[in-house]
Amino acid sequence: MTEGRTETGSAAEGIERLSLNQMTTRGWSLAEAVHGCVEAGIGGIGVWRDKVEEAGGAVAAAKLVHDAGLTVSSLCRGGFFTSPGAIEDNRRAIEEAAALGTDTLVLVCGGLPKGSRDLVGAREQVRDALGELAPYAGEHGVRLAVEPLHPMFCADRAVVSTLGQALDLAEQFPPTQVGVVVDSYHVWWDPELYRQIARAGARITSYQVCDWTVPLPADALLGRGHVGDGVIDFPPLSRAVADAGYTGWIEVELFNQEVWDTPGELTLRRMIERHLAHVVLP
């Protein structure tokens, strides 16, 4: 792993598990994001499929990342199982994840099918799709990481809204094939959260962090703030994830227009500062 550095070039402690999700620096190409991570001393990068395609495909992207000494912490995203063609698209995503050298394919499971109000049926579609894809993922050394999204996204993005629901799905398959994502933005509000994190144990495949800021913007999707800018209490959340046995990457994923308008180098510097102040456990 590249040695962590501060802006003055000295060694930085505590960021060994910090990873940049590419959405946080949306305006950067994969090459720019890799360069930014190297300069900032961030060793992990969560890549998005569109950025991988722009870089020339999974093989070329993997070479770019690995030659820089970085690790692909996850591939975003698969899922959308309630849309036509989802199975074949997810098979391709699994193959891309394997080629990138990551064992984590993050799934946004999909909302209600167009014109439908059948929530129960949509959730059954998600279950059935996992049943079809889980063995294929296992054959490729990839885990399908079911990400519950906040209930306000139930209609259009994810009919899986709680960590408990995600685990109900994941536990139908071997843990080497299907796990779950703990994303602070989406799950912080859940009164069952800490019990479900303990239940998840080794099925926690990814821990993603950002803050819930108020008031929400007109486009609620863009309401994610830097850690420490909102209402989430990160130390007990991080402790619960650690106590469940998770030792993997801690990925910062921000959807925020102001952040996107900020130079990427400044965004990464702030990521590191907030990680050290709020997420790293004493």
C-alpha cells in the first residue's frame, strides 16, 4: 500500500483502510482518481462501471489501479433486478469485478418496475435474481453485496430498505456468495441497526461512510455530506461494525453537488481529516 502522506509529505497515521469511492470525485476520470489517491496516500478506490468503461474496460482499469499500488475496494454497481435485462447485465458486472481484482460487487437492488405498485412482487424479483446470480458470483470469487437504501428511495432505486431485509435475503445463500453493505447514510436512522450489524457479522462486505445533512436538498439523492457535517454519530457505528468482525476498507461515497464542484485534491484532504477525527477508533 502506498505510504500515507499529509500535504507536507510526512507520514499519516490511521488511513490504512480508507478508500475513495469514485462518486465522491465524480468529475475525475479513473486515471485522475488514481493519481489523486496516490498523492494523498489513500490506498483503496471503489470504482464505478461507467468510469471503468471510459478507462478502456476492466482489464485496462485493473492495470491502471494496480500499477499505482492501489486496491479496488469495490465495484459499483450491479443490481436493478426489477429492470429488463438485469440478469445478463449483472453477469457482466460480476466478470468485471473479477477482472478488477475485487471481491465486492455492490448491489442497488432496484425499485418498483415501471407502472407497478407491487412491492411484494418486486422484492421477490430481487430474491429470485440473487438465486440465479449467487453461484455465478461464487465461481468468480465475487460476493454480491446487497446495499439497503433509505426508504425514501424504495420506489425508484431499492425495494430493500433496512439492513435486516438485506440480511434476510443474504442468509439464503453462502456467505462467500452474498453479503451486505453497511452505508451510514442509508441505515443510521434504523432503531434495529446495531442488532442487525451484530447479526451480519462476516456478511459485512463493505462499510461506506458519509453524513446525513439537513435540510435535505431538492434532489434528496445529493443530500450526503462529509463525515462530521451532519447528524450521524460515527464512533458507535464504527465500533459496532468493528465488533462484528469487519476489518475491510472504509469507503467514502458522497453524492453532493458542492463537493463535486470542489477541486478533488481538497476533497481528498477533507476526507482524510474527517476520517481521522470521526471514524478511526481510539
